[in-house]
Amino acid sequence: MKIAFIGIGALGGYFGGRLAQAGNGVIFLARGAMLEALRKNGLRVETPTGNIVLPQVHATSDPASVGHVDAVFVTTKAWQVPDAAQQIRAIVGPETVVVPLQNGVEAYDQLSGVLGARHVLGGMCHIIAMVAEPGVIRHMGLTPLITIGEWSNGRTPRLDRLVECLTAAGLEVRIPENVQVALWEKFEFIASFGGVGGVTRVPIGVMRSVPQTRSLLERAMWEIVGLAHACGVPVADESVVNTMKFVDSLPPAGTASMQRDLAAGRPSELEAQSGAVVRLGRARSFSTPIHEFIYSALLPGELRVRGELSF
């Protein structure tokens, strides 16, 4: 398949590298130091089970030069999705499918609003990886998993074809019974983990062992489950229990990507996580006091990083 990735960080580099290694025509839509490194040195993906070395890859900053593709994986940060949707318009043909892999629950609507709902699948992924340096991706653990599905939750030939392509590349793929539920279940975890981690500045081992912060984390999750119900998504009540079991299984030093971005003074996914909970809650007259507090507490620092506030 001819597949484009836009947003070449840990996700785009890892999954794009695996698909390119399997013989697919992969195009990396990149910029800056990453684009320069890909053009000069190719891509290297370091994994616990062996490295992938691609001395030459197709990397460009110009989507118009690519032509139509079979699939686009959007692997930018969540706050970059609206801009990415505009950039990839030139490569979306009549049969192209677009798969967002961001944290959050708004990417499908953002992409559909620009590209048309018929082109967009629901999607997300699980992986622990980082950019070691431009052109070098390091997979550090957790079996990589891509979850995808038609927004109608039906099985279609195009979905089966994409799943076949991914599995042929050795990737683990899940088609959930309800892709919206799957997205909200991950959102329940990642927005709560990142938000509580952002305000407490402690790793998950501390967060889950101190009764007060453990309770805060659980209450943040319950808010998102309630919000999902208010949005018409039937997340099961036992989801919080299951998510806390997952929390208890994580390495104690673990932190969320949003927490790490906040600590490092980088733009974060605050608006797409805690901010989204607040916005969606207000739109449905559903109270979200825990996430209101998290969002309000972290917002000044986020605005400073983005150059919108000086102090």
C-alpha cells in the first residue's frame, strides 16, 4: 500500500518504519531537523527485539508532491490535528482512508470536518517510544498496538485491507466492538494520568500509593466516564476499576507524555485532554470539577510556553 505519515515523532517513526520495512510505499511528511535527518541518513528504529535500519526513505515537507495515497496516518500531537488536516487534503483521493492515532476524543471530528467523514476511521495506539535523536526512534517497551475501526463500527473491505497490511508488517491490530468506547476508555486513562501528573509532578508509583492522589486520579476517571455517557458513548462503569488495575501494573517511575511536556516547558496536549473534558462538559451541562481545577491550574504555564502570556 501507498501510505503517508504526517507528524514524524515516536509514533510516525515507529509505525512508518515497520510498514516501510515490510515493503509498503511509505511517505514521511516531516519538517525541520527530522526531515533533514531522514533525507540524509534514513530512519533507524531501535527495539528490544532488534533494530530496523532504512538507509533511504521517502521524506518530504510538500504534500502536494506526493499524489493520492491509500492511507494516511496522522501521528502529530493532538493540538496539531486541525493544521494537519489542511496539509493532507492534497493527498486524499476518492478511496483514501485517514487514521488518527492521537490521545483524545476530538481528532475524528476535526479531520472529518475538513476531509469528509467518509474518509476517516477511528484510531489510536499504545506504545512506549521516544525520539532518541532526529531520524532515530527508540521503542522502550509495551507491545505496540494499533486500534482502528469504522466510525459506524461495521466491517468493511477497506478496513480489512488496512488491517491485513498492518498485520503483514508484524504489527498487533485490534478492531474493537465499539471504537468510540475504546477511544473514551483510553481518554479516561491518559487525560486523568496526564492531568493529575501535571499538577502533582510525581510519577505514577507515588501517585497511586498516596491515598489522596490515588483518590484524585480515580475521581478524574469517573468524571470522564460520566462525560462519555453524557456524550452518548456507553463506557462501562467497571472501566475505572479496570483502568486502575492497569495503573497498578505500570512501572513506578512512569509519567504521562503531557506531564513530561509540561515539566520540560514544551507545548503540551492540555487543550486536547483536560481542556477537552472541560469544553465537552460545559457543552452538555455536565459538571467536571476535577478537570476544571486541573485545566485552570495548568493553563497559565501552557500559555506562557506558547508565547501568549508573559511572567
